[in-house]
Amino acid sequence: MKVMTTPGSHLRKPLEQTTWQEIELGGVLREPGSAREYRVGDWRSQHPVWTKSRCIRCGVCWTVCPEPAIVEEPGGYFDMDPYYCKGCGTCARECVTGCITMVPEEE
């Protein structure tokens, strides 16, 4: 017999008697801003490098980044935050001037 723990309760009941409303949702952020607690930068195998002479400071890279990994520097240029960049390459693919290249991480 499979047993299900009801959310918010320590009671257990057979899975067959559990309704869909009692099943805990997956992939839910229970607290806003909690992504900052997880430093996903350790996952990457590559990272972005900006050629500032080609950068027009448009911010497209900052807009499309799926993590809080791109930060604006003084002067309006952008760079990656090594704690949060996963190395996905979205910034490089979407850069309108091609000033961002992905380079392998050094061991």
C-alpha cells in the first residue's frame, strides 16, 4: 500500500484515498526572491566574455538572462556575476552586436 503525507499535516493516508487537491505542487517557489539563495554558477562549463569595444550598452543580455547573473557596471556596460551564471549562452545568442562570446571554464 502506498502512503501519502497530506501537506501541512503529519497524518498519512493511503495514496488511493488522497485527492488531487491534497498533493503537494512541484516546482513552486514558496518565497519570493529565494533564487538568490542558490549559487548556480558552480554548474557551468562555459561563461560569457564581453568585448566592450563592440558593446552598445543596450541591455538585451540583461533582459534575456534567465538568472540574476548579468549585472550593469558603472558606465553602462554589463558583465556576469560568477555566482549566478549557469553558462547557458542565452546572452551570447541574443546579443545584437555579437560582442558576447562563450569561453570554456578553466579547471
